[in-house]
Amino acid sequence: MSYNISYETGTFELFSDTIRAWISRNWTASNTANKTPTFISPGGKASSTASTSRVKNHVWPSNATNDEVYFNEGDTLLTDDIDLGRKIYMKTTIVYVDIFSRDARRQRLYEIEINRIIANNFPDASTRINKSNNSNVSAISTFQDEEIEFIHPESIEGKEFARTVQSSGELLCNWQVTR
């Protein structure tokens, strides 16, 4: 069975890479005590604030002394089958967002800034998210929620990470395909 991705231009890009670049482009360092973390995703293309090409899989960071935000794509769920004379399938892909910081205050500022970006730039039918190259449009049509609910693990396993504060959340990205 063959699917066509709705609205996307250019070649397919992982949503984790799209969200990483989108957050990076909209980041305002003055909202986070003039600090900008490193933004990391599996295909992370270099830019001034989102520079990496390391592959991470929703795990603890390799360098616990840096402020880092990891974006990792999870499962894709089929949410609806709408019959409008052609088969349109609504899908939801989970993008995990993990924040690692050297102190709790800064980590909380990062959470607030990410949620500010989502609220102020919420995609809808007329406003869409560009891919990491900032010229092609991604398949993401909207998000399930208007903010990420971050959770904070009560204990950190492994003493090599004892200097890091972590929070994790999920951004549910909605998109469409036709068959």
C-alpha cells in the first residue's frame, strides 16, 4: 500500500529534526538567562545554535556538564480514517523532548521557553512548520496539545550524571497521508 504525505514539500525529514530546527530558530536566549542549550536530534544538521550530528536514542547524555535538549522521534499512530471520496489518514507521531541542564533554574527556563515557542508559533492549516532547511514545508499540520507537560525523574541513575537536572516530555505531531 502506497501513501502520499499531505502538504510536505521536498524530501521526507524526521519530525525530530524538524522540531529541533524549529525550536532553535525561534529560541530567545534573553528568556533563558542568556543561555542557549545545544539542540540534538538524530539527523541534526549544523546551524548557529543547533549544531550536532550525533545520534541519540532517548537516553542520558554522554556529556553531563553541558546544557542539552534532545529531540527523538517515537512511534507513529494511525488516529483516523476519514472518507472524503478519497482515503485520508490522520497520523500522530511522538517526538520526545529531553532537557538536561547544569542547574534546576535554567532547566525550568528551558521548559518555559520551549512551551512559549509552541504557543506563539502553533501550526495550523494556514501556518505550517518549515523543515530544518527552513525553506521546505514539513508534513506536520498541528500538535495534539498547546504545550508539553514535562516530568522530572525523582532519582538519577549512575553517579556520572549526578550534576545534571533532567526533564522529559512528549510533543504529539499530527499529519496526514492519502492513499
